[in-house]
Amino acid sequence: MHLTIKEILQATGGNYEGLTPELMISGVEFDSRKITKGNLFVPLAGARDGHEFIHQAIENGAVATFWAHPIEEAPAIAVIQVDDPLAAMQKLAAFYLEKVGADVIGITGSNGKTTTKDMTEAVLSQKFVTYKTQGNYNNNIGLPYTILHMPENTEKLILEMGMDHADEITELSQLSKPTVAAITMIGEAHIENLGSREAIAKAKMEITEGLSTDGLLIVPSDEPLLVPLTSTLPQTVETFGLKEADITATILSVEKAKTTFEVNGQRFTIPVPGSYNVTNALIAYQIGQWFGVSIEEIRQGLATFQLTQNRTQWLKAGNGADMLSDVYNANPTAMGLVLDTVANLDVPGEKIAVLADMLELGPDSKQMHASMAAHLDDSFSKVFLFGSEMNALQAELESQKPQLKVYLFEKGKKAELIEALIKEIKPSDMVVLKGSNGMGLAEVVKELENMK
């Protein structure tokens, strides 16, 4: 990114009394530790006021800063006075996006956002210069930050849009103005805040608030809650799914490290297991088709895409056991899909599930946790449960599936969980780990990778 102070003032409406409006800014950072020479510093409000870190930002090379405090306290670099540094960063992102002129692809949904983003970027990059949301930078800070970090020659920008409350995606969609938008699925994530799946569906549909009127919206065919919400839209609406849909797939085989499927007589392979990943791939397929990517290019992109860390990632325990790590987030739909996938895989040893609490499920949380018993079939021999909400699943399993060995550990007993897993896991076993990020299963995964 290269913008002058003059352009930044034009974008943000900020005040500036310096003598160098042509000063060139080479990048934007809100973390003073990441500042490099020529950057603009954005002092955001957090646990501490970002203004407190201006001196570190200057030491690291900042040449300009947004500033919301009295100007008398400003540092001796180019200072752009604004009312709200975050709002100024968002305005600057919108300005830069318009300057670059990249088509925006917005992706949201209760599960599968990141995988779909990764697949879409891999498909579009076969033909275009692309950039995508890095990690989970998908909120009102992360999305404008992503925009401001895309290369100036970007042609297609894939933006993940997350939310926990209503109106959040509206803000992201109106800022980025997507040409194409996709909703992966409507699940139960954040139902504690939104109250119902109907409210979640409406919140996901906010992605159309900034969508081009001549753009494309892609939605799952098996979600009736979306039908009345999409029926009157001016945009093109396409559905995807494994049954009746505008774009469907026939799954040919599911293996540990790949899934093969067919679309319109054409065969594709993705380097991850599971029918739910095929539906994610269908979205990437549709987006590729919309932008004129050839079938062969789509095939190559899907076959070689790289998953963001902790999303359905195959790893090895220190003793050689296979581990399927999917520990970034969890809701009942997603957890059930992962367990169903593992249930259908062959393994020489035992199948072991390590399941942690699914957070933010509201008053029906216990029931939703208990419902996971239906996805733990006879192919599983041991289940390790972690967290207080998993009490409900323990009770259900002991009642319905007494043959299963079930172990429960409270949240404060992570060390004991790790110790028990290291003792039980054999080199020939397959272990699936799934839970909300707040439960910290990533630490368990790391310890198992290092086990002797």
C-alpha cells in the first residue's frame, strides 16, 4: 500500500497541520510492535489506549499517526487528527479498496468460512492476482486491516466476514461492497447472543447490504430459513448442495487425506476429508465459474489449496498416531459433521474422540451437547470430554452407549486430560479433536505432537 497524507486526509476527513501533505505512507498498523519504516500508526482503544504506544511505534519507524487526543499531546511525526481512529481506518480501507479496484468476494456462515475462503482464493489465484483474509481477521478491525494490506495489483479480494451480534456483517458488507457473496451454512454459533437460528439467518443475510445489485449470492439449498430472505433480492441467487441445488456434487470417495467428487461429469479432488468440505468446494467452484475460471483451473486450485491452521488439519502425534485437529471453533452442526466424517474412515487401531465445550449456545446448550451422542457410533472406542457443558454428553453416552469408554475432565484439568491421552493413545490409533477456541484444545494438540 502506498498513499500520501493528502489521500489519507481525503479519505478520512481528518485535520492535518503539517508541512508535508505529499509524504508517502507505506503501510498501516494498529500494533506498534508490527510497525516498520514509513508506516501509519492507528492507536485503537483496547485493554489499554493505543495512544500509549506511540513512542514504540515511532522507534519502529512510524512516520504518521491518527490522533484522537488533544493535539498539544501529539508526537513529533505527521499527525492526522480524527475523532475515532478505528472509524478513520475503516474509511481509509474503503478509499484504498476503491483505488485498487479489486472485485470483493465476501464469505460468511456459521461454519466453513475459513476453509471456503482458502478454497476460493486457491481457485481464483489460478487466473487472477488474489489476496484473502489472513487468519481470522474477519471483524470490524480485521476486515479493514486486510483491505489495507492487499497488494496494489490485487484483482480479486476474498474477505471472511464474522459476527456474534446483529448488524455486524452489515457494517462489513457496506464497507467492502462485494461483487459476490456466499453463506456457507446457518448453524447454532452465537445463538446465545442472537436467540434463534432464524435470527442467525437474518444476521448472515446482512452480507447482501453492500452486495452489488448485479452481483451473485450463493446459499445452501438445504436451508429453508434462507428461502424467504432471498426470494425478492435483485441479485442473482444460486444454491449449492449435495441434493437438489443449482450446483450439486456426487461424492465418489472419502479418505483420510482427500475427498473425490464429481460436478457435471467433471471429477475433482480436495486434500481434506468430509462431505461438508465438498459443499465448501462447491462455493469455490461457483465463484470460479462466475469469474470465468476454467474447469481445469478450478480443478487445480481445489486440489492444491492450503488450509488455514487448525481447520480440519491432519497431524501426527509424537508416537505416530493420526490426529485430526479442528480446534478453532465449534458448534453442534460442525462437530457432528467432523465426527460423522471420522466414523467413515478406516484405521488399523482405535478411534478416539476428544471433545471440548461448544461455547455461546445459550439455554439449550446442555441439550445440544448431549445430541453429539448420535454422532459417536460403534467405530469409536474412547471419548475424552473436556469442560462443564460436556457433563450432558457424558450422561447421554453412559445411558445410550455403555460400551463406550468415556472420560470427563473439568476445564481446569487440562494437564490431567493431556496426561490421560498420552497414556491411552497408541501409534495405530486415530484421534479427532474438536471444540471451541476458548477451550484451548490447541495446547492439547501441541502436547500430543510432542509426546514420546
